[in-house]
Amino acid sequence: MSLAFENISLTLRNRKILNDVSGLFKRGRVTVILGANGAGKSSLLSCLAGLRQPQTGRIIVDDRSIHEMEGKERGRLIGLLPQRPDIHWNIDVKTVVGLGRLPHSGRWGMNAADHEAVAKAMEATDCTGLAERKVLRLSGGELGRVLLGRVLAGEPQWLLADEPLASLDPAHQFDVLDKLKNYAEAGNGVVIVLHDLTQAARCADDIMIMKDGAILAAGSRDDVIVPDIMAQAYGVEVQISTSDNGEPLVVPVRRLR
Amino acid sequence: MSWLDRKTLWLNGLLLIGLIVTMLLSLAVGKVWVAPSAWLGDDLSALIIMELRVPRTILGAAIGAALGMAGATMQGYLRNPLADPGVFGVSASSALGAVTSLYFGFALTAWLLPVFALIGAGIGMALLTLLAGRSGSLILFTLAGVILSSLAGSLTSLMISLAPTPFATTEIVTWLMGALTDRSWDDVKLAVPIIAIGMLFLIATGRSLDALTLGEDAARSMGVNILHLQWFAVIGVGLTVGASVAAAGIIGFVGLIVPHLVRPFAGHRPSAVLLPSAIAGALLLVGADSAVRILPSVSELRLGIAMSLLGAPFFMALLFKMRRELN
């Protein structure tokens, strides 16, 4: 079971954003997408989530093309955690997480299964204690958890997260990544766009690196996170080592000219 | 249903009781006080009730509900608590249609003015969707609304300044201020069904408005069709506001104030704000219309002016509250 995309090209305002991109993500694994700003990572995610229609190519989820699916069906299958938290009304946390059930619920509101999924998602993201809090009064770390809970409430088999660590402190970064890893271990596909190379090396099973709207490298962590490829992708020299607890450390040390 | 959940049930119930009491009171008050015991007789007071006050009260409630719900939808759709139904330019184009009929002196037959107003609203809605295109973009849409309302507004001013007789000028200006004076069952029969259909469209936007709370990307990833939402909002606002303007002229601030007042009690969720906004809008308008009838003045205070007079202190209070929160 996989999420595959073949020959995706996307042009916006005469600028080629994605240039004939192909790839494959597997279920039960965490795939991290790396790449410099403007490499096309977010655009690829929005194509995969069905928000943008690429000019060419096709996207196949578990042997079905997403372009044939109706919006709600696609929403049940693929959950997207967008880049910037973007909340407009001061609703309570439980309601926010409940919104994640929209692709499932019928015209008559939430049923017992919906409430159960919401409770489960809130528990998985440690939001149960925040249930009655107003969302605009949360701290950045709490909000990050709540928004992740919203996606998990939809029980998508594929979870696409666009920079979920932005504006989180290190402890909360570990929390969120652990939750995403658990979700993958439960048999779902998880795709994360990240900027932190060390966090990427720690949490990824597979890594895909993008540059200028194309895929520079894809494969297992040890094959891809090497100084040569990092230099091509980011134009920086990185130092790769191992921490005391055996985890990888990937530290940019200087810009290459 | 999400807009009828347990949390908002008590709110809707309380508002509904308030509305019924206010409507009954509004039947009794006016230039002459008619006690409920005389409502069902066959003398003059019963005639006042059945032919003047009942239609006026029903029309007031329908228009208040229409404006309240349209305002709540607009605020949810534009995700802006200061949006009002006028943003789409529907009320301005509807008013332009009505003014056109007054300009040419067509208003001699009672039904022609509201029909012209509805035609104006229809043309406005068509232009709006034509200008905004098929992208579903909020900014394009808002800009199209601004273009439309300023164009319709300036054409209305042009008509006033070019009016053939001072009488026509007075008539146009007075009509524009909005009122429920001397409305009959004919106005009810024309406006209420259109408002009801429009409100169904508005209610249907509820779930998509909820999803938009998380931003456009998140909403679309959950299967919300932004273009459909836009259509429903335009048709719903067009029908409700178009019919309201056709029946009573421009009555501002209801659509802006009411969702504001109701929102904290409804838990801020856009779909939960829709129904209480409708009931509270009806309550406010019927109450205000009763008040203008009993205020001691030479001629009756126009309802549109009364609402604008309410608007300024309301926003003043809001401003002071926000200033306190900032300090």
C-alpha cells in the first residue's frame, strides 16, 4: 500500500514549481521531505492533498487515482496539517478537534463513532485536559498539539504535515515527532516536511530531498543524509556525527559559495 | 445538526421566547394602543391589527432574521467580524433598482418598486460572480463586492441629483432610509418566501464555514468545495438581503451588530452563530420598529436611521472593550 505520484508538473504564473516529479511513499513509515526554501516541498504536499491540480501527472493512493475521488472521500483518506496555524474564531479545543471529523460526518452532525475518534485523537495528542479551553488563548506548543489532534481525529490513512515543528520549542518538537512516528507505526503513511536536519535524521525512515522543483535524492536516511547531497541541496557544509545516546546529529557548519 | 446542538439550544430557546414576547408587544403598541382583548373583534382596532400591525410585525421579524443570518454568514465566510451583508454590494444594487423605479415615477403601483429592487439584486449577484470569476478567491470576491457597491451607490446618488422633481428627490431619499411604515400583506407575500429560501441557502453553508475556521487549505483538504460555498453564500445573501431591501429599504447595522452580540454565547463557532443571529436579528428589528412607533415625534422616526443611531454607541462600547483588553 503506497502513495505514488508520477510525472507531476505544476506551473504557477509562468513559473515552474514542480518539474516532472515522481516518487513513492510507503505505509507504516515516516517519510521526511527536505529541501531549501522554494524547492517545491509545500507545493508537492498540496498536490498530494488534492488542493492543487498539477498540469501533468497522476497521484495514486492505494491503487486509486485521487483525481477520481470526491472531495470528502479524499479528505477521509489523506489528512493535511497545513504550514501556518490559521485560526479565525475563538472556538474551544474540543470543537477544533471535532472539525477534523468533517469528511466523515453526515448532514446530521456527529455520531458516536465521531465522538469516539475525537476523544481518541485528543488523548493521543494530550489535549484532553485542554478540551474546554479557547483556542486563541493557547500557547504555541498547545496549539501545535491541538492542530495535530484535529488531523488525527479524521483518522486519515495518509497524514501529510507541512513543517509541524515551526514555532515549537525542542521538547514540544520531540512530542510532535513521537506522535507522528506512533501514527506511522500503527500502519498509516506519514509524510513530513522539515527544516531541522537533525530532527529529520532522527525521525525519518525514508528521506526525499527536493531542489528547484525536482527530486534530488530519495532513499534511506544513511544513503541520503551525506555531506555531498546536503551541499547540493542547501549549499551548506554539514557535519554528521552521533550523539551520546546513539542518535544522529546533522549540523550545518558553514555556507558554501 | 451542528447548528442546533445542545449548547446553543438554550440560547435559541431564550431568544425565541424574547422574540415572541416582542412581537406580541409590537402588535399592541403604536399611535393607538390596542389591548389584546380587542385583537380579534370586527371593529376598527381589529382592522388596525390584522391589516397593518400583523403584516408589519411579520415583515419586521423576517427582515431582521434575514439580515442577522446574512451578516453571520458573511462574517464566517470572510472570517472577519466586521463584515456585513452590504460587503457583497447586493443591498446597494437592490437599492439602485428600487430608486430607478422611483426616479421614473413607476412607484404608483405598489408591487413595481419591490420587483425593481429584486431585479437590481439579481443583476448585482450576476455581476458579482462574473467579476469574481471561478477561482473562489476571497480577495477577488471582496474586491468585486466593493466595486459593485461603490458603482451602485454612485449611480443612486446620480439619480437623486438628476431627479425630475423635488418630490421625486424627497421620495427617493426617504425611501433609502428604510422603514416598515404602511406595509401590507402584499409585501409580506413577496418578501417572506424569498427570504425563507435565501435562509435555507445560508444554513447550508454552516459546515463549510466551520471548516474555514482552520483556514482555506485545511478546509479544502477536508473536502470543502470553496466555489460551491461561494455560490451558496452569494445566492443566500442575495435573496435575503435583496428581498429585505425590496420590502423595507436599506436598514444597516443589524447584520453587523447581531452576529457580534450572539457569537460569544454560541461558542464562536460560525455554524452555531447562524440561527441565533436570525432570531436575535428579528428580535432587534421588531423591537426597534415598535420603539420608533411610540417615540414622541412629529413624524415617525425612520427605522433605518434608528438602527444607524444604535450602531455608533454599539461600536463605541466594542472599541472601549477592546482597548481595555489591549492595556
